[in-house]
Amino acid sequence: MSVRIARLFGWYLITVALAVGVHFIVEFLYDSPPFTPHRIWFILDWFSLVGFLACIVAHFRYKESVRDRQEAVWEKISSNAAFYLSIALALAFIHNFVGSLAGGNDDLLFWKFINAIQVPLFAATGWKLSNEKELESGETR
């Protein structure tokens, strides 16, 4: 993946994290017919779905880049934790999102948990991707 594409996805993740975080906080302050909180969540969920895919790919790349390095114990632990957290949260998100699409079979408390973890995960991943630099050999980190 080129550095430009990684930076683009980084800024995408940061933007989605900000949008989800702000809406998570202010959703109780409004409830007018064209902009109900559920409609906004429905739109944000589609952007979040793409964001989860980007998170999983980014963390998999990071996990694979430190796999064979002997001196990178902390990086191996953190890359594995971030990768498996991304997968677990994406599965929880998809479960609730499909339940929501299938007629409201989703759990509101589960959504709150997902959104509370999603914001820092997307922000941290986006920050890491947006600051990605090319290495000497042309590979990315």
C-alpha cells in the first residue's frame, strides 16, 4: 500500500472517529424529523463499516511487518492486540448492524460499547496511518 493511500485512509479514520464521537455525545440534544439520531447513526454506520475494514487491514500490515523482528517484543504484543481488537469490534459491529438492518434486532447498550471503543481505535489507527513514512528501501512502515 502506498504512503498516499495509507495517509488518505488515516485521515478518513480520524474523520469518522470525530463524527462518531461528536454524535455519540450530542445525539440526545436534538430530535427533529429530518435529522433524527437513528438516521444519522444509520449513515455513520456505513462509513464505520469501511473504517473497520481499513483498521483490520492496517493492523494486519503492522502485525506482519514486526512478526520476524527479534528485538520488537513490545511491538509484537501491541500489533497483535490492536489487530485482534479490531477484528473483535468489527464482528460485534457487524452483528449489531445486520440486526439493525433486519428490523431493529440490535441492542442499544451493545451499540454504546461499540461506539465507545470505536472512537479511540479509529483515531489511533488513523493517526498512525496519516503519519506513515517511506523507509529507505521503499517499503512502508
